[in-house]
Amino acid sequence: MARKGKAFVVLGTIAVAVFVLVYLGISLTSNLGKTQTEVTSEDAAKKLDKIYKNISVTAAEQIKGQIDLDPVAVGDSLPDISKFPISVANTTDSFVEIFSSTEKSGTGIDGWLNEVATDFNNANMVVNGKPVSVKIRNIASGTATDYIRSGKYVPDAFTPSNEFWGEMVKAHGIDTQLVSKRLVGNVAGIVSTKTKYDELVEKYGSINVKTVTDAIVNNELAMGYTDPFASSTGLNFLVAALRTFDSSDLLGEKAVQGFERFQANVPFIASTTLQMRDAAKSGMLDAFILEYQTYVNVADLKSGYVFTPFGVRHDSPLYALGDLPQEKLDIIGKFAVFVEQEKYQSLAEEKGFNGLNDYNSELDVVDGSLLSSAQKLWKEKKDGNKPIAAVFVSDVSGSMNGEPLNRLKESLLTGQKYLGRDNSIGFVSYSSNVSINLPIGKYDTNQQSMFVGAINSLQAGGGTATFDGIVVAMKMLQDELADNPDIKPLIFVLSDGETNEGHSLKDIRGLVETYKIPVYTIGYNADIQALQSISNINEAASINADTDDVVYKIANLLNVQM
């Protein structure tokens, strides 16, 4: 009996071994000839289907809404100017208010102009027998330009990063007087890894915008740049790139065709400099653009990267705006002279400014109307003629009831005017469960009407299953990609709170990584770390907004990404 028992054990072991070999053989042959990417995609599709089936998803009744065909009025979406802080307050009744770009009116190393203005206000300056002072408001150049051009708020003076913004204000009919061409020295530059820099120098002989655009067209360089509607460096790079394709006609056919070839190989466009820096740290980029003052103050950039200046200088010109009385013009002029003192220029050097004074602008100042046209061209061509399919995912949990939901509706109704007609749009809302309010469809007049109707019909109540909403959006986009493989998928999530129901970020992180769909998130009246984390996976922007500025921020985001 013992011998028989051993025989059964041996036979059983052989049977198990044969079964395992057969199973492994089937598994291996089923993946035979497939790339790792294909296998991973199949696994992701199975996981997506499995998670999707665990979510309560309903199809909402589709209701058409009344669409507004009037063009977007930027001024209507801008928040009250009080959203942008006064970094230096005036100390006298006779004063001028100056809009200042953020790299010089912020805090710490970015607070140079604040220190100068504070000293100016303490120096007992007098004009026409009256004590005078200045008020500094910290505001990004692109945003400041929106306020001034729209007439929503026009300060007495404006010091953007470069002269392009002054030209755009002037082209819009605002009385603009250049008081000082330079308050402090700075330049824009291409920051490349040392390895990639050496490679390009060996092949092209030097690094400049021309060799960089050639390398990108030839798929030899992964480079990102910033939004030219908001970023001084991004606008500078856009103009410099267009000039390399046709120096005689910035918007001619030759320049447009060159830009299309170039843009088709650009992997990343950042909404902000901070987002660009985070992308660089991830190692996905060989090069990116940055101002020199920022570059020298980031320790981990100086050792492994090379800075190459380009375009026009960023010397913080100072403009007087509008029909000002002579007294205000005198205060602005007095402040411009005060800034030029050696004491304050030395202070600027300590904060990273005035570092590349030998660099001369490679570009002439461009007419403001031409700059606006270049921005419009960029919006039309930035996706390389590849249509976008986007799903909007809106939080309608109980905490959104009242003013938050009303402002969210307003922001989407304003933002939808930026959605290009060649794109496809879908809409999802979620609380404890998920509703598909609008299946993905081409954004024609009919789809626009139903998108507006879906927004207007939103009602708040229930818990917050944010990641369930994202899963449903991913499933919709994967189904759309099966029918239209050339589309570029995007997801926009608007939420005011942490997830408290449904799936977690951990459950879906792998799917987001595999599908590489950028998930743009808007934290509404909240700082939501989980949303920021999911945006970071595929280098999308995460915006913290509140009831005052959410309309403007979402409109800007959609203008850039759609």
C-alpha cells in the first residue's frame, strides 16, 4: 500500500506539472508576437472594464440649452482686481499704482521691486511740493494685459517682463508711454540637459532657437514650453520659433507650415513655469524654457543643465498708461530714476537679475496686433491638426450646493466658448454615483446646445466619488479611440472636496499611467492633494480656484488646452 501511495503522489505531481506547463504555454502563446505595450494595454482594458462594472452609471436625459454665439468678452470673466495682492502699499495721498510681473514683486528672491518701492516710499520723495509714493500690485504679465486691454482695471503704470505685452496693450488702443526700457536685466532661455546640449552642439555646431526647432522637427529633442497667452517666456519662444521658419513674414505660409512640423513633435506645453519645472524634474524632457533669474536660483538646475538665451530681452520695461495728469507722470519718472541707482541694481544681482548683460536681443520688438495673431495661430495649430476628444467630469456632491455649483456652471458656460468646433466633447457628473450627461460627440451647434443643457441641469446632493467619475470618463474615451484612433484624449475634473466614496486614486493610478490621458483638475475652493497627484501622473495642470476666479481660470485653461 505504501508503494501504491507513493505512485499516486508521483502521478499527481506529474499531472500538476503538466497542467502548469500547459497553462503557461497557453499564456505565453496568447501573447506571442505582441509587444509589452500591447500586453499592458490589454491588461489595462480588462482592469478598466472590471472597475467600470462596479460603478453605478446612469445615462441622464439629454436636454438642449440656449447657446450664446457672442464672442468671449475677457473682461466679463476676470475676477475683481483685489484677487491680486498689493505687495507694497502707497504711503501718501499722491501716488501711482504699478502692475508688476511676478518674478520681481513676489517674496524672497522674487521680491526685488518690492524692496526698491518700499525704500522709495520711505525716502520722502516730493513732486509739486507734495509727498509722493508708489503702490505695487503683484500680477502676471499676461493676466495684467487682460485687465488693461479689457478696460476692467487700468493702473497708472505697468512693468511686464518684456516689451511684447506693452506692444499688445498699445495695439488695443490704450494710451501707452514707454518711461523706461529697462528697470532690471533678465533674459529668457532654453535650459537643456548637459548631455543633450553636447549632442546638439556636436551635430548642429551651436544651440539656438533655429537648431532647437530643427532638432524637434527631426524628433531628436523632447522639449516643452509655456503657454504664450500667459507666459512672457512662452510668448517670446513662440515668436522666435516662427521667425526661424520665415524671418520676413511671421504669419506667412512658410512660417505656418514650419510651425506645424515643429509643433507635431512637441510633447508638452505647460500652463505655468512651476508646472514646467515639475515636468523637468520627472526626467521626461531634454529641454525646456525658463527665465535666467529663475534658473540661477534653482540649485538642481545649475549642475546638470545648460542655459542658452534666446529672443527679446526680459528687462522689465516701465509704461505709463492712459491720459495721466503730469503729476502722476512725474512720480512714475522719479521712480524709474530711483530704481537705476547702483544700490538697487546690486540688490538685483543678489536675486539673480542682471546676469547676462552681454546678451543682445535676437528679435526686434513686434507689433502688438501681430503678436495677438501669433497667439491665435498657436491655438489653432498647437495640436498639430490632431482633433481633441475631451470629457468634462463635474462634482455635484452635496457640498457643491448653492453658490459653488452656480459658479461652476458659470465657469463652464463661459469656458465652452473656447472649445474648437473640430473637437469632440462629452460630459459626466458624479456624487455617490455617476451620470453620463452627454456622450462624446463632435462639438457642432447641436452638441454645444446639449452641453449647455447638461450644465444647466446639474443639481447637487450626495457623496463624492471623484475617481469613479474619472473611470467613466476614461471608458468613454477608450471607446472613442477605438473608433477614432487619431484623436488626442483629455479629461477635465472639477471638484471641491476629497473623495469619500467609490474607488481610490490607488485603484486607478495604473490605468491613468497606462493610457497616458492628461487629467486636468480644478480644485474648487479646496486644496485637494489627490487631484494634484493624478494630474501630475501625465504632466497635466492642477489649478486651485475659488468662487471669485474660477471662471477666469477655467476659461484660460480651456483656451490653452482646447
